[in-house]
Amino acid sequence: MAQTPPGRGRDPQTVTADRSRDMRIAFVGLGIMGSPMAVHLQQAGHDVVGYNRTPAKAQPLVDAGGTAAASVAEAVTGADVVAVMVPDSPDVVDVLAGDDGVFANARPGTLVIDFSSIRPDVTADLAAQARERGFRLLDAPVSGGQAGAQNASLSIMVGGSAEDFDAARPVLDVVGSTVVHVGPAGSGQTVKAANQLIVAGNIGLLAEAILFLEAYGVDTAAAVRVLGGGLAGSTVLDQKAQKMLDRSFEPGFRVDLHHKDLGIVTSAARAADVPVPLGATVAQLMGAARAQGDGDLDHSALFRTLARLAGREP
Ligand code: NAP
């Protein structure tokens, strides 16, 4: 498929024209990521029925022509595909395998795509349960942040069978621009853990660099502009530097969620006997950000923790 350069979202109208299909899709979890993804799927010609624990968050989907369901059971009844986008491993276990969940209510054979970022071992267990109960499960965690969800330009790392991956393409290609099958069940989550390791390290070093520049009274806007054009340039710098300069940390991707992901990567790396010393350090700093009360802020608020360490304005 055509690839969109990172950071350059596609026009949603193009998505609609190129990728129109007609499937009934249940979408569970309409938060910062799930809501725009569900809207894109509806706009692409699918029939999307959304469920969110807090019902008001289904409004953008309804405004786009989709339907709001009152329960997971209602959403998944008659669905061809079930998409899930909730925070953590216990949430996905609850939504899929709980008494009122997907496995108990969807029709056997349904393709289930879990976009959430969770533990690879939990995903592998759920995939085995799904198989036993006649369902097909893909782990399809995403990267690209809120902007990637809004622009339908997510990077999606998919674990599961090649056949199920092919069947999921009409859904995945609507919300993502880099969609890659990376291996069997759980592999998508392993790749996502690596992604979160890289992103957290980048954020920590960007924060340190900005504090360093501010301490020297450099024109930080000019500095960020020139840094972005060289080897120090990155999507993290493009998306997060201004937030740090402005001390504006509305999420985005919450510190609490990145803390969860760094717990996944440090324990999975330990289980594989792979030391991740830089990752362990940034995991401690992310934990400190949460302990300091910044858990609901964007992960770029790691800046505040480093600023406090430096005795500077957070
Ligand atoms: P979010 O805004 O907190 O949305 C999560 C949604 O899941 C909320 O609507 C929440 O309902 C619902 N939910 C939570 N627990 C649930 C449960 N036990 N059962 C049913 N629904 C439940 O989070 P998000 O930022 O969209 O993140 C979702 C996933 O995407 C996470 O795994 C995250 O790590 C991953 N991710 C996020 C980003 C990002 O930039 N935000 C980027 C890449 C990946 P309520 O409305 O009732 O709370």
C-alpha cells in the first residue's frame, strides 16, 4: 500500500474515496484514540456501532452517522469485526473474556482487532482463548499519538495469522498509513513495547536539552527549529518540543499510560535477559512524574519532573 511519510496525515476525504467497504464494526473504547478511529471507519463507509463506558464520548461517532450502543453485548451483536481500544491488560481481558464481554456475545468467527497497548503474554493467552471459542484475534497496537488517530496516519504493528491480517486490512488501512504484519499473536505488542522504549527515551532527552538551552538563555524556538533539521530531528521533537516550551501538557498520551507501557517493556526485557539501562532510568522518571501528580498530563510532562530535578520552572 501507499505509505504516508511520518507526521503527514492524509486527507480524510481521500480515505473515504479510496477505501470504502461495507462492514458492520463494533468499536469498544471511544477515548482519545478510539473516538477519531471509529469516526474515520464510519466516514469510510463502514457501519460502526460504538460503546464507551462514559456514554457522552460516543457523540462524535453519532455525529458522523454511527450508532451508540448501551453495552458491549449490544455493540457486538451482528458485528463482522470488533475493534477494541481501552487502556490496559485487565481492561482488555474484561472487555473480551468477561461475562458480558465480546466472546460471550459476538457470533463465532468474528474477527477481533485489539488496538490497545497491553502485555504480550496477556495477548497470547487471549488469542488462545479466542481460538478455543471460535474467534480470530489480532493484536494491533498503534503509534502516532492523538494526531495520528485524528489524521488516520497511525503506524500499526500487527500480531496474528497472515490470513486474519489480510481480512483486517479494510479496517486497518482506514486508520493507519504504515500497517505491518510483524508475526504471530503477541508480536504486535512486543514491537509496541519497543516503540514505547524509544519514545520515552526521546522525550526524556528532549526535555533535558530544552532545560539546558533555557539555562543558557538561548532562543529556544530557533534552537528547536535548527535541531529539527539535523540528526537530532524526530517525530517526538516535532510533536512535543513546543508543548515543553509553552509548558502546555494537555493530553495527548497520558503519563499514566506511558508508565504502564514502561512497566511492560522493563518486565518483558527482564524475562528475556535483555538489560535496558536507559529504559529503566526513564521508567523511574515516568514513575516519578506520576507520583508527583502528573499522571493525567501528556507524557511530554516528563519535562516537569526533570525541571524539578534541576530546580527550574516546571
Ligand atoms: P483514553 O483516552 O483513556 O481512552 C480509553 C477508553 O477506554 C475510555 O473511553 C474508557 O472509558 C475506556 N475504558 C477504560 N477502561 C475500560 C474498561 N475496563 N472497560 C471498558 N472501557 C474501558 O486512552 P487512549 O489514550 O485512547 O489510549 C487507549 C489505548 O491506546 C491505550 O492502551 C494506550 O496505551 C494506547 N495508545 C494511546 C496513544 C495516545 O496518544 N493517546 C497512542 C498510542 C497508543 P471512560 O470514558 O469511561 O473512561
